Amino acid sequence: MNKQSMLEKFTFFHEASSSLQSEILAAAVERKLVPETVLYREGDRCEHVALVGWGSVRVFKTDSSGNEITLYHVQDGQPCLVNMLSIFLGRPAMANAVVEVSTDAAVIPAVHFRRWIESEPLVRSFVFEVMGQRLIDVMVLVEELAFHKTDHRLARLILERFSNNGRPLRVLEATHDELARELATAREVVSRLLKELERCGAVAIGRGYIELKDERVLRRLLESHDCLQSGKKAVCVTTVTD
């Protein structure tokens, strides 16, 4: 993707005046980011805003023992809240960001973006909108961690991954470690729950992949107040604890 195509996905650009659009285009640089590229680490001061045109970036926190929890993903046509807050507030990044898949991004130096926030109401409104949306995402995450069982959260995550932003998949490339990091739980917990989902007929699991067999079983689990364990294959929602 060229940088104009990427920028057109963002309201602050496509609704801007022609002079501001020209200024943004002149400042932006196209970047093709390979998987595992580190955009920033917790404690870094962000010197650029990265606007994802296509791809996916994982934003996460790590504790002193190396355990991770995913805060959110930055995908097609999205900016990163932590990235923008670091620039807007002039403070170090509060999390880490790593590229998950081959990603095209438009990168803008912080000095330009900070000036537009101060002088352009359209850009300022865009930043506040991003803050509001990501705050909702983080509140949902807190609710999930506090009130929902791990098996329900795993079922929801699998369904979200298979939907793939409107491009349905039947086979998902994902390791048990990756899913455990997403859910802030142990790999062993994920492995056990996946085996239960396989026994229920919802998925088939292999080395590094999950195949969707019956979406209805996953949705039935989410609609129930029970947890995975033994029981009738059609429902498969009695009780299991972490």
C-alpha cells in the first residue's frame, strides 16, 4: 500500500483541508514491517506515530517474571493509543508493541503530529476519539479478567480470530503459548481447554494450528453460565476450574 492509500483510512486525513493533507503526505513515510519487529518497548519515548494501513500490531504489558497480557491489537486503519499518548503527553510508553504479521504503516515524526494536535481541531478530535475507543477496549478487558471464566474467554478469542475482520477462516495458525499470552493465563490451562473443545467437536487441534469444526459449540458455551468439562457432546458445558 502507498502512504496516501493508508492515510485515507483515517478521518483526520481524508476530512482535512487540501493544504493539511499535503503537509501530512509530505511528513509521512511508508514502512513495511516484518513480524516480530519491535515498534517500542515500555519506557521508550516514541519519536514517531505509526498508522497501520494493513496488518496487525500487538500491544501488551509484561511483569517482572516475564508474564504477558495483551491490551489490544492495532489493525487495518487504526492508530495505537499508547504510541499517541507517549507523543501527546511527552512521556515514556506504558507498554510494548510488536508486529504480528507483515504490516504496512504510514509513519509520521512526533514533532509534526504534536504540532497538528495543538493547531488542528480535526487532528485533536481524532486523538480524543482514539483515547475514548481504546479506553472502552481496556475496560472490556478488565471485565473479562474479573468476571468471565477462562474457557469463555478462550471461546470468544477463537471466534474473533476465525472471523478475521470479516474474512472468515477455517484454519487458524496459533500456538498454545500465543493464546495463553492473549488471555494472561498459563499455557497448560489453554492446552487443557483446547482439548476439551476438541472433545466437544468445536475444533481440531494440531501443532501450531486450530481448525474450526463447529462454531455452534463455541457460541453455545458463551451463552451458558457453565464451564467446560465432561458432559454431552452437543453442549459440553458443565464444570471445570483453572
